[in-house]
Amino acid sequence: MNKKLCLILISICSLSIGSVSAQWIVEQSPSGDNLKAITFTGNNTGWIVGDNGTILSKKENQWRNYQTPTTNNLNGIFMINEREGWAVGDRGTIIHFNGKSWENIESPVKNNLYSVSFNDAENGIAVGANGVILKYENRRWKSVGRKIQGNLYTTSLNSDAIWIGGGLECVNFPLMKIQNDQSGKVANSIKLPATITGLAMINPEEGWAVGSPSTIMHFDGNNWNKADLDFSYPSLRSVFFSNGNNGITAGYSGTVLIYSGGNWTFEKTTTGNNLNGTSIAGNSYYAVGDKGTIITKQMDPVNYSVLRANPQNKLSNLGIFPNPSDEIINFSLPLDNNFSTFTASVSSSSGQVLFQNEFQSGNGGLPYQIATRYLSNGLYILKVNLGTKTYSSKFIIKH
């Protein structure tokens, strides 16, 4: 009996240990303010911004308050690399991280700003209330003269285009694609019966948008289509993808959905607070929200052998992992490509080509590798040419 009891207890302990690693964990937060956005420059180096000028920095597995130059609510953050970043907030607040401290930057507007995105250190976009669009060029922010009825809550910038989403009560606001050039011409506009509050453009050919009421939209390169899920979920506020295969979205009442292997799954979290920001650092998934909430979960990477055995889970675009990276990056092609060879290149955030090589295709979506140990810390762009199509994804190097 004693021997059987010991075996039972050992089994229970083993199961308990295994289940802990798969649960959402509440991280200790030094702030009780509502947290709005989170980003990482390394697997364990990150930033959070929130109400009342809250700035949190994570190093050595601990979140700490960081000296802030403002008491205004901060709503969005984008880190170009570990030494430079931007955050925006209420009353036109724009602050800049210079590698040592955050500093106030002159803003051309007094409207609340909700989201900021950069293509490289010299080109950025910020959006906000009452249709405000700001562009960062020639080391200054300027207002783009465009009359839009609605609040702009989210934006994503790449070398080809600017995507913007938003909404206004009783107004079907579109997702807009604006050309990233002097003309600023609207290249695409999709009216939706929803308010879009989160955007994640993986590359020019694929992206995701979320919002309310209970909205998840997928962009396939040509059209936006609502994701057809077999379960109900509350309205969402933020979405983040580390590559085409791994994503997270979060929203009201502690709602978290995870995207992996071509499917969205509903997560059971440990909070009922509204969640406002999401991010992925290596295999760690994060969400932040009201009352200083920070939750995280360790996730297994996508099993590419399973994807290969199940063609219905096709990789529609590039998948880069780990991201951020240190010594290597892995990337995958669409499973249905018909090319025996292809060219891949790595460019700096300023567009300088640092690596280019021809690869042999034919491994059915399994990862290819590029050594990155020689690259400095920062933001880079991987481009793959497949016949007439070019796929691109951003990744971060953190040594």
C-alpha cells in the first residue's frame, strides 16, 4: 500500500509540475495603473507603457519603474532597437528613448495619440483621435493633412505601405492602406461594421486586425476576411505576431486567444481585467492590462513536422523564429511553392543589403537557416524572392 501511495504521489507531483509551465502566470507589477502596450527588444528585455506616464522596463526577469518625462497617459510604444524607441499618448504626447533616458519631443497636435510604428530610424507614423495622422521624416514629426471622420487607434508601417485602423460610434470605419510616399494616396479602403483597435502586418502579403464587436480579420494579400471561429469571444484590443505561425490577441475581461498551426484557440487566463497590449518574446507570450496586470505563458514553438504532414495547415508566408534572435534565424516558405531555388536577403532598417544567397528549395516548409551572429543589435528585414512574388518580414537581433 505504501509503495502504491508513493507512486500515486509522485505521479500527482509530476502532473502538477508539468501543468504549471503551461498556465498563465501573473508577473509582479510595480504599477497599479492601467497598462496599454508592451514590446520587447530581446527575450528578456522589454518595455511597457500606461496611464499617468507609466513606463516599465524589464531586465533580469524583473519589471521596474523607469523614469518618465510625462504624467499624461501613454498608449503606444515602438522600439526600433534596444537603444532607440518611441511612445505616444494623450494630449499629443510624444516621447523618445535615446538609449539612456526618455525625453519629451515637440508634437504638432494636442489630440490623443494611440499608436506608433516605425519602418526604420528615419521613418515613422503615429495616429490618434479625430483622424490625426503624423509622419516622422527628416527628424521631425509633422501632421498629414487628411480629413478622416473617426478615431485612429492602430497603425502598422512597412517600406511599401501604411495600414491604419480605427472607428467611431455609429460610423463604419475602414481599414486603410496608404502609400508610404510623398503622395500619401489611399491605395485600399475596406469598410467594416467594426472598430479596429489592433493591427499586426506580418509582411505586405499577410496581416491580422482585431477589434469590437468580437472581430478578427485576416489579410491574404488581396482581401480582408473575418476569421471563422467555432467559439464565441469578447471584443479584442490588441494583436501581435512574431511570425506567420505564432500570434496572440487579447481584450475584454481577461480574454486571450493564441494563434498556432493555422488555428486560433481560446485560453483560460488568471485575470478578469481588461487586457490592452500583447507581445511575444521567444517562446514567452505576454498580455498587459488594467490595474497593472501583466500575464505571461510559455508556449511550445510550431511543430513543423506536423505542419508538413498536414497540408491544410499551410504556411502562407514567411515564418521567422526565434524573434528576437541571437546567432541564427530560421525561416520557412509556403508549402505549395514550386521553385527549385530561391534568393533570400537580409537588409538593415535603412535598406542596406547585408546578406544575399541562393537556397535550394524542396524541404516542404521546414526551416532554412541564416547565421546572424555577425549582425549588431537592431531591426532587420528578411526578403525572399519566389518568382514574381516577394515575401518580407522584420526581425530583431539581440545578443
